[in-house]
Amino acid sequence: MAQQFAQQQHHSEEPQPQEQQKMQKNDKTQDQEDALDAVLDDISSTLETDAEQYVSSFVQKGGE
């Protein structure tokens, strides 16, 4: 009968360095997406409130 050896896998609470880097990249990407979303929301809200004034500034009046 052959002996079987079970290899214990060490599962630590802390992620491995490669996993940490991946998590940091994901966090950084998420932060950048959040910042971009905030800028786009600001632009959108500005255009919603000032759209008529903005468009009217390009309308030709008379013989202009």
C-alpha cells in the first residue's frame, strides 16, 4: 500500500505580493474612474443649468 502525503497549503490572511499589487492597481483604477465620473457629472450639471444661455451665445442675431 502506497503512502499518501497530504500537502498542506498555507493560506494566510494577507494577500501575496502579486495579489497586493493587483489590488492596488484596481484601487487606483477605481479612484481614477470615480474622479472622471465626478468631472463628467460636473460638466453635465453645468450644461443642464446653463445650456440655454450657452446655446444662445452661438445664435446669430440680425445680420451677424
